[in-house]
Amino acid sequence: MTYTVIRAARTGSQIDAPAIAAVRDHLSRDGWALLRGFDVDMAAFSALTAELCSTITFDPAREFSERNTQMVDAGLGPIGLHIENGNTPVCPDIVAFYSAKAAFEGSQTTICDGRDVLASMSEAQRARWSQPMTVSRKLPELLWKRYLANEHPAISEPEEVTEEHILQFKAAIPNQDFDMHEDGSLTYHITLNPVRPSALSGAAGFANAVLGPSHNYEPPVYRLADGSLVSAEEIEELRELAEGSTTEINWQDGDIAVLDNTRIMHGRRAIKDQDRQLFIGMGRV
């Protein structure tokens, strides 16, 4: 995949309109862009996220850093390739990362173009993964209520969630269902396409969360439309295939990476230096 870096004309330049236009151009053409050498802080990163996204999305299991952004904290081990919030009813179109303090060693973010993965598949793999897939996962009460409070237009706090809001959200977004449990937890089932078109450029790619982590959640169950379950062995085969199309972002302080979350999967190498700060912002265009 193309390694696209937008460098500041002068060290310490602000992220201005031409830089944002260049980001959008690279998103459409290459699926991602890296901003380097700009004068960036949390406020600037939050403003960039708001400029690129008309609606902001959050991960209910993460801590907030600013109104539009959250801190990335997913343990120390490597993280498999995935699109952000790829197993949720409302998947963000864009995800951005801000490296406030880069690690001295390790913790590179991995990125992989789903179009390249699809092109590398055998005919049988391509046919299998072109089926719709149902994701089932159980969530504790606090997490699913935090998620719904962010996505439902009529509420903003988890304490405001009622059964009516659940039914309204279910009716508003097709291909999802819920099972409520006595302890307040919820099992959701959502049907999505593991091979999907990019929301920004149209062409299809293998872009989903099958290879990704379950750091803050129970592991999901994946079932394809033909009734078969996705096995651990099958996931490992895909992981090896995707690794051949994967590159790394070696972070520098102040870098911002912006990804087409409906095309580019991302992950992480193992963290060797814990003295790092990485933040995330995401949303729909």
C-alpha cells in the first residue's frame, strides 16, 4: 500500500485548510494519510476530528480525553487488524490517531488496505467472505447503555436509556437484534458484510473486525450466511494473508494518522516502551 505523508511546509505550522484538503484527497485515493511536523495538541486534534466528521462516535469502554476524542489503552500485547467499532451497529467512516508522545521502541500501528487483502484471496476465500456475516456478542449493562446514549439523538447519558430507546434504535438501523438478560446485560446480533465498499471511495475490500481484539469485551461469535461458524483456524489463515499487505506507522511525537475506517484495517505491534500517549477520534462523514 502507498505510504502517504503530508509534511508541514514549516516546522510548527498549523493544520490549515490546504492540509485538510490534502487529507481528504489521500483518503479518497489511498485510504489514509499521515500528518507530520505540524503544531498539534489535543485541542487541534479534536478540532480536526470535528472538521472531518459530521457525527462523532465513541467506544464506550474507553476513557475520554476531549469532547471528541478518547485515549487508546488496550494492554501491552500485539493487536490484530480491524476496523474501529467494526462489530457495532454504527461503524465510523473515519478514524484518526494522535501520537502525543511516541514510544521509543515498539507499539507501531499496523495498517492494511482491505482491497489488497481481497485481491490476495483465493476464489474460494473470496466467495466465502462475500457472504453476509452475523456477529453476536454479550455486553454488560454499563457499556451498552453508554453506547446507546451516544448514538441515540434523544439522549446523552446512560441513566436516560429506557426500553423505548432500545426499540427505537433497533427500528432505525436494519439487520440488528437484541436479547436482554435479567442482570441488565445485553446480547446483540448484527448482520454485516465482511467485504464492503468504502464509504469514501466506493471500491470493495475486506474490512471488518474478524482479526481484531476483544480487549474490553467478550469475544464475539461470527456466523456466515450459509450457517457455518468462523473458526479460529480460519481466522489465523486470514491473519497470515493480511500480514503480507500490512505496513507500519513508526510514530513520531505530534503525528496524526487519518484512516478510511471502511477500507483500511489497523492494529498494533507489541508495546515495549510504555511511556507513550496515543489518542483516537472517529465519526461519520
